[in-house]
Amino acid sequence: MADHHPFLYYWFAFLCIILGRYFLVAGGTHLLIHSVLKQFFVDREIKIDPPVWESIRSDIKLSLFSTVIFAFSAAFSIFKFDRGATLLYADLDKYGFWYLGLSFLGVLVLQDTYFYFIHRLFHHPLLFKWFHLGHHMSRQPTPWTSFAFDPAEAVFQALFLVAIVFTIPLHFATVIVIIMTMTIWSVLNHLGFPLFPTSGYFHWLGQWAIGPLHHSVHHRKYTKHYGLYFTFWDKLLGTDEPNYDSAKQTLRERVLHDNAIPPKPLQTSKSLRSGRLEV
Ligand SMILES: [Zn+2]
Ligand SMILES: [Zn+2]
């Protein structure tokens, strides 16, 4: 068995890794949108809001709290792995290559299901203020919003990651790919503007996979689109925007049009605090 390190050693190491990951992915995407790719969007008539720094500061502040909490959960998992208490494994031959893909997909489906139900629960007026208001403080999401969770919500999200390493055999590589998928998908969902065309292949994919347009609807209409990766639960439980499939183009234009209006940062209206905002 490798060297055992104290819990705080792992916690501090994960704090640096998770923080670095956030600034690299969210900050890198922000820079790409507002500098390198600026002309690309202008050419396609996609209007990108100028950054609202007050909102971004609020998102970064919450993300720092999330980082502390996620670092605890990661440190706890590795600390327990050192003592042989988790189902994490490093030997590729243990379950075969096919299991790497199967366990990856299985965890995505489980996480999507878990997220859908806790997310929907956190929108309950009694819970919203404590569990989820912070995530919705920026009316117009940006990549910085992707990790901005109230500490109570971050605890519930981190618990999922702890639970899977104790209940599902997972190779270290699978865990890394899951976390990368989670990070990149969340940043894409919070771009705040449509990334893909609404026709052809992407239209088919968009039926089942959540993307920026789908999640932008949630940030405008809190009673719709609670999913994380897939639209399955929204469709099954009737929280899908009824016009989303048939009028995606209209929605796209509406999102684009709304984006042209400077967003009001840090709304604290009654409807926002109640978790039932519809605009
Ligand atoms: Zn929400
Ligand atoms: Zn969001």
C-alpha cells in the first residue's frame, strides 16, 4: 500500500486541484468567449453580453465555498481508500475494459437522476433560500455560474460523489473522466447562449442531452428543466417546457434577444427568493 498521508494533506491538495480546475475551465471559457472567439460570435450574429462583474464576483465567492466542501469529500474518499474502505481500484484487468464504459455511463445516469430530484426539491419555497438561491443570483448564467452553489447544496452534491466510491466499483480513470465530464458539461450548460444549431444531427441529440439553450430556460423559468445531463426525467415528469421541441427556434431567438438586454445582476425580488420565478 502506498504512503498514508494525513487527512489535511489530502484536503489541501484537492483544494488546490479543484480551485485550479475551476479557474482554468470557467476562466478559460470566459476568456475564449470574450476575446479569441468574439469575432466568431459576431459573424454568426450571436450577441454575447458584456461581463457583469458584480454577478461574476458573487459566483466566484460561492464557488470558493463549493471548492472547500468538494475538497473535503475528495479528501475523505482518498483517506478511506488508503485504508481499504472504498471500492475504488487501480488494476485495469480487475473488471475488464468494457466495465470502464459501463460504469461511466451508469454513474452519469445515477447522478442525473439524483440531481434532478434534489434540484427540484431545492426549488421548494421553504428550501430555496437556503439551498439554491445563490446559484440563481446571476439572471444570465455564465461559465462562472457552473460551480456556484450555496454551501448546503454543495454538501448534497459532494455527498453523491462520496456515496459512489463506497457503493460502485470504479477505476480511478473512470472517476477522473466523470469529474471532467461533470465540469465541462456544467460550463456548457451555463454558457447563457445557444452553442449548437437547432436542426439536423444536433436537433436529434438535443432531444435527450441538456445543453446551453435547455438550461437557459431553467434560469428564466424555475418550474422547468431541472435535469443535469439528460432530458429524460423532465420529459417523464412533465417539467419539460411544452414548446421546447416544437418551437426551439423561437426560444433560441428569445434567448438571443434577451441576451441583448443587459441583465439585471443579483435580483432579490420576491419571485426569485420563492424559487418559482417565471419570466
Ligand atoms: Zn435551479
Ligand atoms: Zn444553472
